[in-house]
Amino acid sequence: MHVLDPVERVPLVLEAGAEVTDPAIAEQITNPRCWQPEPTPGSGRASTRKPKAAQ
């Protein structure tokens, strides 16, 4: 996810799982799910992706 540093006004790149403690940066994140890590197999979290239909 790309956001702007609120003080220096330079682009920041947040990687999956990055912790954001600055409220000015956190308010720029409009869809937190886009940078959360993918669930690992057996983690108990179901995928939100729809399976492809058989052809």
C-alpha cells in the first residue's frame, strides 16, 4: 500500500503485515484488507476468493 508521510510528504510503501502506529498514516488506509498477509493453510481463516467455475 502506498501512502504519504504526513510530515515529510514523501511516499511510503507499507508491506503486508506492517504495523501502523501513526494516526495520520492510518487514516490514509481506506482498505486495510489489501495489505494484510494472506492466510496460511490451516490457519483457520477461510479464503474470500471465489473458486473458478469448471469448464
